[in-house]
Amino acid sequence: MDHISPAIWQFLVKWMTNFALFPPEASTIAPQMDALLFFMVLVSLIGLTIVVLLITAFSILYSKRRHPVAAQIEGSTLLEATWTIIPLGLFLVMFVWGALIYFRVFTPPANAMNIYVVGKQWMWKAEHPGGQHEINALHVPAGRAVQLTMISQDVFHSFSIPAFRVKREAIPGRYTTVWFQATTPGTYHLFCTQYCGTAHSAMVGDIVVLTPEDYRKWLAESTSGASLAQNGERLFASLSCAACHNTRPDARGPSLANVYGAKLALTSGQSVTVDDAYLREAILNPSEHITQGYAPIMPTYQGQISEEGIIALIEYIKNLNSDYRIQQTTNTTDMLPESVGKAAPAGQKPAVQAPAAQGTVKQ
Amino acid sequence: MSDNSAIADGVLENAHDEHPAHLRHHFHDVEQQADASNFAMWLFLLTEVMFFGGLFTAYLIYRNWYYPAFVSASHQLSIPLGGFNTLLLITSSFTMAMGVWCAETRRKSGLVLCLILTFILGLGFLGIKSIEYSEKIEKHHVPGFHYSLNSFLDPDSDAAAKAAGDKPLPLDVARHTELYFSLYFAMTGMHALHMIIGIGILGFMIFRASAGAYTGGHITFVENFGLYWHFVDIIWIFLFPLLYLISRH
Amino acid sequence: MSENKEHALHIVSPRIYVIIFALLLVGTAITIWASYVDLGVLNPIIALGIACSKATLVVLFFMHVKYATKLTKLTIFAGLFLFMALVGMTLSDYISRAWGSW
Amino acid sequence: MSDTIVSLPDQSTARIPKMNYLSKENGLLSWLLTGDHKRIGILYLISITFFFFIGGALAGLIRLELLTPQSDLMATDTYNKVFTMHGVVMIFLFLVPSVPATLGNFFLPMMIGAKDLALPKVNLLSWYLYMIGGILVLVTMITGGVDTGWTFTTPLSTHYVNTNVLSTGLAVFIAGFSSIFTGLNFIVTIHKMRAPGMTWFRLPLFVWAHYAASILMVLGTPVLAIAIVLLALERTIGIGVFDPAKGGDPLLFQHLFWFYSHPAVYIMILPGMGVISDVISTFSRKRVFGYTAVAFSSVAIAVFGFFVWAHHMFIMGVSNYAVLVFSLLTMLVAVPSAIKIFNWTFTLYKGSITFETPMLYAFGFMGLFTIGGLTGVFLGTSGTDIHLTETYFIVAHFHFVMVGGMLMAFLSGIHFWWPKMTGRMYPEKISQLAAVVTFIGFNFTFFPQFILGTLGMPRRYASYPAEFQILNVFSTAGATILGVGYLLPVLYLTWSLKYGAIAGDNPWQATGLEWQTQSPPLTENFVEMPIMDHEAYDYEWLERKNLEKQKEVASVG
């Protein structure tokens, strides 16, 4: 290869080694998606081949030289019905098959571990329940279903992992979820695929799939001290949530123990299952989500808690499995430095209202 | 489906005999011309329907989501003013219809009178609308930076809310009244814009009608304008119950 | 000339206009009255029902659609259909979002 | 027997008819104030070509930037502005008006035997609106551009960028009205201005396609208009309708936006399909196979096209039930396109085919549109959409449909009707070369992007992981070839204005009414009102007519 310049040669080698026609399959859904993809490619190739072959054949057979006089044909109902029904049938097969895969990608299994993802211009922040924070990276164990609960702080983003064949937009104001089960340890691309402003193309990261042992090791090494639920507990205390949501018989708010996953009857007459989305709504727009039997006195926390704070609160509420835990939080509330000042003028009682509540409830 | 082309050659002859001045060169005859512009006007109204369709969609979604806020916010509108405006607009539609009739039957002074009445009624509508708007501006009910929730957090401080017997809304519900006013201003504003354009054209028409332009048999313009004016009326017929009368009990 | 014109448009008599005008006024009065009465879910239905019938009256008589060609009627119908599709299909997304996922 | 059907008049005696729409009046004002649909068509052709090359230059910049993985040619925000302007210019100023406003304007009245469109002044107005929109876009571009992407996604466009969103929105709004007026004019004209005997099923399929596209223009565009109005209010005042912080839903904007912008895809492609029907029929000397099926499939596309918009939002948080419904409807809208492809193919069957340039472009269209259409099914299927959407797969898909489909059809139509518009032939050999170069360049440019998309490369990225480079280099190389392919026609078509062979009335021996009059046509199109006494694409009628003419000439002689 001495007649090719070494620079070009290296370039070519680099290209050819990196050259791929298909992304790696690294999740359980990937082979299923690819099966459908291959089916569709096959159908398309057959369709295209038929069209191209027919055009070529007709062009040769009926070129003016060979076939100087055209035969006028009106059409053929039989033929037209054929190429209406066959494509329709194939498209419907694709529709059903595709819908099944869509169900699977967006219906997390019950035992999935949950990781929160917050998108903002221009980074991905992942929050693990154990308190590990990551930016533009996500470590997940292989062989375990992982559910991502995502939200955006500003504009639409889209969390895309081509190797897993999953993608979901993180949108402002609402949780979206996606799940996957990684199969092969390795590092894969994470892209933001929804255009989100100047540094859109820099909103990329790595998905690191670890073996379960490595993952445990990683969890232990990268913890930030407090778990997400502990952060939530602190927030719960400092916002004086326990002033109402406590375990006392005269509590003004419903007890939050074991509330996650429970079915609640609301004053509006609806009944809802408590999930992340509901909890978020109930914190930000409480008046529209009042549990039956309680007065609509809860103030809104819109603008006072960041998305990460809400996530921490939700994680805390998720883990409230007994009244005793709430009691513990209530007890620590008085000891927190920021609540001391507020609690003092109220005398015996713990802080009655969060500061934001004052404007609204008293009127 | 009107197959004009088939009739066309039949009438071709007499059309050529008279050749009225307003017949454009590319039409066979007056009827084809009138038909075409009438049909074009209807198509234009369809685009208007779809234009307002987007607003109605937004309105229905948010009304569904934030019903209590929408109820309280709607109490800020005055039914007497809105009702009177409805009356004005319906009457103006009637005078416009009569105007078209006058043009059809070639009554020049009748046409001018009807157009002037429509003009005045339209102006009256806008006048009342501006009274309503200025009230909203005073109360800081215009969405945006200066938007104030006072009337909803503390209904006793607000005459309209007090009269309707509103209870104070929690902050998170009250916040959504801003969406109501956004849609209120967007919808009535778009409607008022159509009224202003209509009144402008009316002025032009009064001027032309008094010169006898529409009583010589060529009434397409009056007819088409009538369609436009009635369409604006219809939009209001829907806006009035949707915005003013959400729930008054 | 005048023959042509009469063929093209049907002149509606002012008497009909007056009747329609009166009906519209009555309709307005009823809507305002109905909004003060608590009828539950019926309230918006009645309000929209009256609005629709008022609009129909205007379209049929003031706008001469009752006497118009099939083409005009078809055009209006097509427009209404698409209007309903825009509103209905968009709302269907919003309504079914509340059902949750599956 | 020769391999072409060109029947040029005897070149020694031939001349361009003295009286025609070009020579009737002179001076710039006679053009700027014209009511003649043919002149307005020419005005549109010039302005559209201008904007096409602006958009093309921007595309060139994009491809250059993507030659290397890093964003080194320009800063990322510049890149964002470039692809946004590319999208806005190409979609609103080129693709939407391309065939309808030029060829449609010029030939639709002639095809139905009318003297003009029903509303000539509105037609001129729509050109002026188009120009105002276009100039506003140019002003926007010069004064700093806009970087929202052509989709103006909220809340990015309303609260998070500080570029010229409002002026771009206004430009799109105005250009939208231009398109509404064009569509409205077409519908009225087709309904009310047909010549005697021109029944619905004698209309050329070009007219049917334009009728369907016009319905979409008239009913879809206003929804875009109101979406833009609300967006502007949100951005200026903060009305909150699209602002999640105030309780609004940003997805609502996308509902309204795609309610227009999905049908807009059919606004772009349907007129192109009309061109292809006419061209294929003419160059295979045969009536279009299953005329009614092709006609109704146009209408079916227009009708179903309105009910599939949410397939742009499958992963954006619309309800899962809505995904099911919209995915199913998307499958239904794919069928009429398949019908058309097969009907065109079978039009060739037992025809007598020649391979002039328009036909080559038409073949290109059929191949590329088949690929573009089939890959559309990949995206309409909810499952695979998850993986493929928002990647280069979707970029490749819509470029196959828009550029491979629509632009090929546009060029096919321009070549096909060039003799009628100018009275002169384009040079055949070089234009055939251009068609082939375009086809090759196109595939080189956009086929690698399917693979890139499958690999997961996101769209609108100024920089990308290094392993995607090889395919991007292919793509950029192809774009260079494609650029040459597009420049060639401009050069030789301009050349032919003066030096092209004189075409005569009907060089292709086509059957449409527009070919039965002189080229270039009179301002009134026809000397006397034509009477349609035969079916569309009736080549036997044309032969009989030619025989009669020869006899007449012989008997007079």
C-alpha cells in the first residue's frame, strides 16, 4: 500500500473499523424491535424490487422501438384490488406488531428499579434512589429491569439510547417513563434527540451497563452520603409538611404512610391510584387533588421546590411504610436549625404553616 | 354539484349581447362570475372556521382541565354588557340581511340605510367591547407580567366576584384564571379584529352604495360581505355562552 | 339579465328575516336564563345546543344556505366535519391521557 | 421509427407565434400588475427558484459542517440557525408553493379550458404575500436568523431562545395566506370554470391532484396560522397557553402545528403526483392505468391526511390510546400512495415508451418515492417509531419524499411543460444527463442517512460521535453531485430561452387541452372556447385529430 499516503490509509482504516450498518443490541427489547425492523426492511425490499423490476421490464419490452403502438388499457379492477389489499394487509400486520412493541417499551414491569432523570439545557441529570447523582451518564446493572422516570426543567428533551432501541421525551411539567433491561455490559451512547437549543448536540452522554457485582461496587463508591429519600425527608421537614401530614388523630392532612400505590378517593369524586405523577401534581396543585374527608387547606408549592426536590419528596413518600417513620420525621423537624426560628413564636405547637401558605389560607 | 360548464354554452349568447360592465373577461357570463365569487367566499369562511377552530380546541381543553378557575374567572365578565353586545350583533346581522335584500330588490336608499345601521351597530359592539376591555385592564386581568390574582384570592375585594358569590380560590386554582383570560382575549380579540375589518369594508360599501353601485344588479360584493358579517355573528353566538355563561348559579 | 339573477339566487322575504331575528333574540334570552339555573351536566349542553341552533338559523336563512346549491351545502358540511375532527381528535388525546397508560 | 416522440415543426420555417402572453405587454409593470395566471406562474417560478437556491446553499453549509464529527466550520448556534432557515425556506417558500404555484397556476386553467383562474387578482395577491413572506425570511436571516428548528417547538421557541422567532413566525403566517389563496382559487376554478364537456372524470389527473392538495391548503393552513398567533402572544405577553409553568400544555402547540404540517406533506407531494401521472401517460402513449383509482387515491390521501397528525408525537407524551388510533390511520393513508405507484407502473404495460428527460425524472420519482413512502411506514408503526424517530432516518425519509419525490416531479414537470411555457425546447442530451446526475447524487446523499438513523445518529446535531463519519462523508460527497445536478437545469434552461429549438404546439403529442393551443399560449389561452369531446389521455382521439388536420392541409394544398 505504498502508493497510498499513510494519512489517508489511516483515515480509511479508522473508518472501516468503525463502520457499522446496525447498532449493537444491548437490551431485551432490542431483538424484538429488530425483528420487526427486519421484517419491514424485507417487505420494503420486496416491494421496491417488484416496482423496479416491473418498470425495467416494461421499459425494455414496451419501448417505442419494440412496441411502436401502445395498446389502450382502461385498468383492471382485479389488479387494483390486489395492490390495495395486499399492502393494506401488510401495513396492518406492521401496525399490530408495532403496537405490541410500543406497549412493551412503555409498560414497565412491576419489579423494575426506578431511576429519576431530569433533563435541562443542556445536560442529563440522573438521580439514583441511593443518592448517587450523575450528569450525562447513567450506570445501570445488566439483567435487571430499569425504569426511568423523567422530567424536563425547561424545554422538550428526548432521552435516546439507540443500543437499547428505546427513546422517550422528557417534557416540562409532567413525568414520562420508559424502561429497559440491559443485557450486555458495555458503554453505549446516550443522545438528546429532541432539538433543545444551542448546545443540543452536546447533550450527549454514556450509558454504562455493569454486571450486577460491578454495579453494586459502583453504587457503594459513588454515593453522595444521603439517599434520595433522606434528602426528601429533610425537605419534608424543612417545608413543615409534617405539620399537617402527621400521625396525630387531629391531623389536618392525610397520613402519607403507605400512600404510594394506594387508591385514593378525592373530594371531586374521582378515585386515583397514587403514583409519581399524582404526587407531583398533589404537591404543586393540591387544591385539585384533595383526599376525601380533608379540607382544601394545603398551599401550592409551585415555584418553591425544584424538580429534584420534588423527586426527593416523592422518593421519601414512596418509602414511608409506617406511621412510625413519619413520627420520626416529625420529631426531627423541631431539631432542624431552619425550623427552630419559625416554630418558636408558635409556642408549643410545631410550625403550623409553610411560609407560602400564609397568603392564601388566612383569607 | 353545479355543473356550470354544461349550462354555460346555453347562456353564452345572451350574456354576450348585453355584456355588463362588471363581467370580467375570463367568465362566460354573470351567473358564473357570481357563482364563483360566492363559492370562493364560502371557502374563505371555511378557512376562518378552522382558524377559530384552533382557539376553540384550546379553550375546550383548558376549560376541561381547570373548570373551577374558569367558572370564577368568567364571573368577572358582565352578562348585561355581553348580552347587550349579543343583541347588537344579532340586530346588525338582521340589518345586514335586510341590506342584502334591498340590494337584491334594487332599493338604493334602503340599502344605504341598512348598511349605515349595521355600521353603527358594529361600532356600538366595539365600543362596549372596549369598555369591557378597559375594565379588565384596570383590574390587571390582562394575562402577562402584570396579571393580578386578587379578585380570585380575595373575592370580597372585587364587586363582580362578590356579586357572583365567589368563594376565595386557593392559589394553585386561582393561577389558572390567567389561562381563561388568555383565551378570552385571544378569542374576543380575534373576533373584534374581524369586526374592525368588517366595519372598514362597511364604510367603503356605504360610500359606494350611495353612488348606486350595488343596486344595478351586480350585488356579489354585498352578498359576500353579508356572508362574512353573519359569520362573525356566528362566532360571537358561540363565544358568548362559552366565555360569559360557564356557570352562573 | 334579471331572469339570470333570479335563477342564481332565491330572494328571501323580509318576513322570514324578521321571524329569524325574533327567534335569535329568544334564543339569547333562553341561554342567559338557563345559565342561572343549575342543571348539572345539562348546562353546557343546553348552552351549546342553543348556540348551535342559533348558528344554524343564521346559516340557513341569513346566509341563504337553505336555498343554495348542493355544492355550498357540501362545502359547509366538509368544513364542519373537519372542525369537529380537529376539536374531537385533539380532545381525544387529552381525555384518554387521564385514563393512564393502559 | 425514432425513439422520441418530439414532433418539432420544420425548423427552417418555424417561428414563435407573434401574439402570445409574453409579448402582449412589455415592461416591468405589466408583469407586476398582471392578472394573467401564466405570468403569475412565471413570477412564482423565478421567485421559487431563487429561494430554492438559498435553501440549497444552506443545505450545502449543513453538509459541509457534518463532514467532520466536531462542529468546526461554524459554532453550534450558527449551525442551528442554518438548519432552521434551511427548513423554513425549503418548506414554506419552496416545497409548498413549488408545483401548485408555478405549474399549477400556469396549466390548471388551460387544462380545464378556462381563460384564467376564477380570481386573478387574488392570484396576484397571493404572489405578493408570498414575496412579503419570503423577504421577511431573508430579513430575518440577515438580522441574525432564528434557531428554533422549522417546527417552532414550544416552550423552546416561546421562552428559551432570543432569536428572531416573531419575524419568522410572521413570515410563515403571511406565506401561509398566500398558499390559502392559491388553494382557494384552484378549488373555485376547478368547480366553476371548466369548459363545456369537461366533466370531473375527463379532468387530467394533474387537476385532480391539485384539487386534493388545494383542499388541504384551504383547510389546514389556518390552523397553522392560529398556532403561530398563539405562539407570538405567548412569546410577547406570556399568555400561558403553551407554558407548563402557567398550566398550559406545550403539546397543544404541536397538535395545532402538525394538524397543518402533516397535511402540508401531502400539499407538497400531491401536485407532484399529478405531474407524474401526466408525464408517464404521455411518454408511454397510454391512458393512465385505472384513472379513477388514481383520481380517488388523491382525494383519499387528502381526506385521510388530515387524521394522522399525531404520529409526529408518538414519544412526546400523547396518550397511548391516541397513539394506537393515529398509528392505524397512518397505515390507511399509506395505501393510496401504494395504489398510485402500481397504477403508474402498469401504465407502462403495453405502452410505447420513450425516454425523454421528463420521463427519466418520473422514473426517478417512482423509485425514490417508493423508498420514501415505505420508510414512512417504519415511522408510522408505533413500535419502530420509538427507535427511528428524531434520527437521521426521519431526515432521510422526508428528503426521499420531498426531494426525491417532489423535486423530481417538479423538474419533470418543468421539462415537460417548458416548451409550452416558453415556446422553445430544452436541450435533450444534457438534460438527460442532469436527470441521471440528480438521481445518482440524490441516492449518494440521502441513502447513507437511513443507515445513520438506524445507528441512532440524532437529527439537528452539529457534532456527532466519530463512528458516524464515514456515512456522513458519503452524504456530503453525494450532496456535491446533487448540487451539480440542480445547477445544470438552471443553466441550460436559461440558455434554451434564446437558443432552444422552437417547440411548436404539441411537441410531445400530449392530449391535454393545454397542448392543443399555440406555445407560448395567448393571454386568453384559447382562440375560441375549447369543447372537451373526449376522455382524458385519449391518444386515439389525438391521432384522429392529427389525421384530419393533415387531410385539411392536403386538401387546401
